Amino acid sequence: MKKIFPNPIKKGNYIAIISPAGAVDPSQLEKGIEMIRKKGFEPVLGENLYSKYSKGYNYAGTEEQRLKDINWALNDPEISAIWASRGGYGCQHLIEKLNLKGFAKTPKWYIGYSDNTVIQSYLLKKGFASIHGQTIKTSSFGVTDESYDLTFEILKGKPLKYALKSNQFNKEGIIEGELIGGNLALIHALLGTKYSFDFKDKILFIEDIGENFYALDRMIMSLELAGVFRKIKGLIVGGMTNMGDEKENKQYEESFDDFAYQLISEKISKYGFPAVFGFPNGHIHDNRPLIIGAEVSLTVGKTVSLNFKN
């Protein structure tokens, strides 16, 4: 299926901000909303952006409230892009009731990561690319300016490419293919459902935060048992942070955890595809955006290059 990429947005265009998962406070979004204005765009806040509903988790409103906001943002023809306020948990509640009727006529970028991987997997199944990058809330956490600047470059239609240093866990090779993926826990949660990514001949990106090492191993094992590693053409591993036990893991606060990488590296060692470790995307301060659904070329050698063709 040929992927659909939204048209570049222009100064003065509207960017909807919604909360499809966890609850947020207005103070957490002030910096990000002001940043959008300074870039020349108009933020439009979802009706239930700051709603709260507690039912075993602090959601940004009931399922009905969150669904109302995301379907409004997807289908309003005056909205040019949709930016999730945060991740957390809750996007799985929404995907069976998403409405893309208007969205299909005027596609727009959906921006987010973490739990938003669910929405992005859904959109990709329907043929639409999206941006796996910083949410609005993280702008208040001291993340790098480049994390957002590059997202705005994508919105304006400018090409995206990365050059990285090598990593001790990398597996060399040169490949081309469609980039898929996002948060590992959500990729794992969607396995076996009709909303799961199609892994065949794809380049898979994964990242995660706050998992015990055994839980990380279990998720990677699930991918292996599901045949994912026999299907993909390459693997990109991003941030692995706050992993294991905080008292025992000396790299607990680091963006890239060597032991987590070792676990993944050992599991994929028998496969022939190239792999990149330490890519700057994930629950980390320097979260550089990726385009899910884009055709990319990946070169892994003494240095690493990732070039987006769309």
C-alpha cells in the first residue's frame, strides 16, 4: 500500500492539541503551546484537553471525551496537524471508534510517541504516515530544542536525515525499506490484533522506559516467537531509560542502557539484518523525530546514516 503523506503546513495554520491518553495540567503545556505560536502557527485546544477521569489510572477524561477530541481533530478540515499533549495510557480504548472520513480527504500529521504508538499503528494500517516525536508536555522538561525544531521542519515539508556515531552493539549493513514502530510495550501489546504493525520487509524502530530487564526480555522474546525478526529487514533501537532497578542499575538515568542493549543484541544475533543501537528517539531529552511509514535508506558501518525519501 502506497503511504499518504500530509501536505506541508504554512504559517498561520491551525495545530490541534489533544489528550488521547493520560491527564495533563495546563502548566505542563504552557511552554509547548507558546512554542507553537512563536513558530508562526495557531494552537487550537481540544475541548477536553485538560479533563480528568480516574479509573485505575488518571485519564484525560472518559473514553467518550477523549474520543470526541481526537475525532474532531482528525476530521476538522481547518486543522492542519494534530499534536498529542502526552502519552501515558488510554489510546487503545479509542482505536475501534476512530473516524477517518474527513481525515482521508485532508490528511494531516499526527505527532506523538509513547502510548501514541497505538494511534500511529492504526493510521499506518489505513495508509497514513505520522511523526514519532516529542509531545507537548515534554517541552516543560528541558528537552533539546532540536527535538522540536526538526518536527517543525517535517511539518513544513523539509527532508529529514540523520548521521550518527557507531555503537558497540550495531550490526553492519545497507538496506532500504519502510520505517515502522515506536514504543516497544505498545508494539508488544498490539501483537496478534488487527491493529498490529505489518512487519514484513520493514525496518523496525523500538524504544522504551521504566521496564524491568526481565520484562524487556519477555517483550523481545514475544517478538521473536511471533516471527517478527524473521520478517524485518532491519532494526533501530532508540532510548532505553529507567530500566531495571534504580538502586542496582548505574545507567538507570541514562538515555541508552548498555545492559538493555545487550539483551536485545543477544536475541537478534542469529539474524542477518543490520541493527542500530543508540538512536536519539524515545523517552529521552534528545528525542529526534522519525516519520513512521516513510521509505528510508539505512547504512550501518563505521558511521550510521538514516535518510528519509518521502
